Amino acid sequence: MAIVTDKLTHYWHYQSKCSALGWENISPSSPSGVPIGTMNNVTFTNGVPTFNGTSSTVDITGFTLTNQSSEFTIDCIVQRSVGEAGQLTHITKWYGTTERVTMSTTGAFQAGRESVGMYYERGGGATLNSPEMTLGTNILHIVFTFTASTKKMYVNGQLVATDVRTTLPFTRTNYNLYIGCNYYNGKNTFFKGNIYAVRGYTKALTDAEILQNYNNGLDIGMGSSAPIASVVSATKSKISRISGQDKTYITFKFDKDVQAYKVMVGGSDYQTGFLADSGGAKSANTEIVAEIDYSELSIEGSNRVTIYGQGTDGTWSAK
């Protein structure tokens, strides 16, 4: 599957350019990664940004979804932590008290008694709330679409609330975006759980387009295939604890540009097994040399060595 990329101007995804150093915009229209989110007290669980419910946020300045029709869409994938009954705000678009959008979930962790809501303010505002439903710790795809006359909210590909009224457009180029909290002259109602992705479009996505994004799941979904490694040479095909025979150097290259690579011994993917070597960005067909030492082998005997690359769209190659 692939996501909608038409008028996708902002895209933060946990699988690509997301670390304690910042969260970069990977939209095709923003090759420089701008605007880059500043991480505040965000930790990582299996590579996914995890928010603590008290102080974790990603702060982004210079956020804009301005366009001639004044339409926009904010599309988020989130997962609440277990046992959190209160309101948890996962995103706020903010300029001032009369120019803002905020999206949240509320739940008592009782099946059928939880809800998704949002508030917008722009020359008049309103609250949209879903019918009561079950949120639990499920991964949720939550979308808000805005036009000057109609506002809609979707949960997991389905329309759950509509507000028909005429308001002013959001036309500024210097909004702040806060991922993981509400903002009203200060941060509050922090999110507790995982946030996988945030997308911003300069158009109101259709029902079919929102369903397409939902069906894409957690994949980055921008259509690029994962890079493939090919081994050029190895100084030894076997190594042992014997001095002089205890390491080998493998030379390899990728068929596409990569932003990172890992050489793993054993395991089933780039996150499991023993990390023998790793590195950052490399251009396609650039020869890379990795060292594998005897001490890095998991067991005596045959050990499978797999080279993984992360493409420019964030997708890691598979075993």
C-alpha cells in the first residue's frame, strides 16, 4: 500500500530521521527536512517515540498548511498507554488563543465508553467528538480535515463527526505545532503513549484518501523500495579465536542511497541479533567496509551475517 502524497507538505514518521536529536520532515516537498521537531523528554520503545504523559513533547516552529483554497488535513497515528483514563492531547496547531487546533483522546478504559475529540478556533470555533467507542491501547488513525465551511474528523478510516459552519481560514506561515500535548499559553494535558506518525496536507483529503492512508498501516508508504546490499569481497570466509584468524573485513555496497546501515550477526531483522558494524549515510554503489570479530559471533559454528540498509524514505531492507 501507499499513502496519499498529493499536497503532502509535512510528514514525520518514526521509521525515518527520528531520534533524540530531532524529528525531521520527510515529505517529498521538503528534502531539507524542515521544519525539524525538537525532542523534549521523549524516549524510544523499539524505535517508536514514547511520551511520558507529564513533559514529553516534540516542538515544531514555522509550521504552515497555507494554500489558496484554505483547506488542510492533519493526519496522526497514535497509541495510548494502558490505564490512562483522562484526556490526552496528541497534537496542537497554535498561533494564539483565537487561532488554534487541538486533537485529543479521552477514555476510562471501559469498552465502548471512550472517545476521540478535537477543538478548533478561527473566527468562531467548535468541538467535534466521536461517538463513544473502544480505544484501549489500540493503534489509532485520527484525521481532521478543514475547509472554510466544513470540518470533519475520522477515526480508523471512518467519518465520526462533522461540523458545518463558515469560519476564517488558517493562512499564516508561522504556526507552532506541538506533538504530544495541548497548548494554551503553555503546555498541558500531555499525551502518554506512542506517536508513530503525523502528516499535514494543504488540502482536505476525501473519504477515499483517508481510508487509503488508514489501510497503509504503519508503513511509511511513499513507494520507495528498500535498498539491497551486495557483497564485493571478504578477507576471510571463516574466522576463529586463533590469533590472525579472528576477524574478517567485508566489503559491500547498496543499489540505492541509504541514510544508515547495520551489519547484524544472527537475528531476524535490523533490530535483532548482534550488531557487528553500522554507519550513516552512503551513496548508491559506494563501497563500504565492515569488520566482524570472532567475539561478535553468537555461537560456534555457522553464523548468518545480514547487511541491512535504511533507504531515503526510512524503509529498512528485510532479511
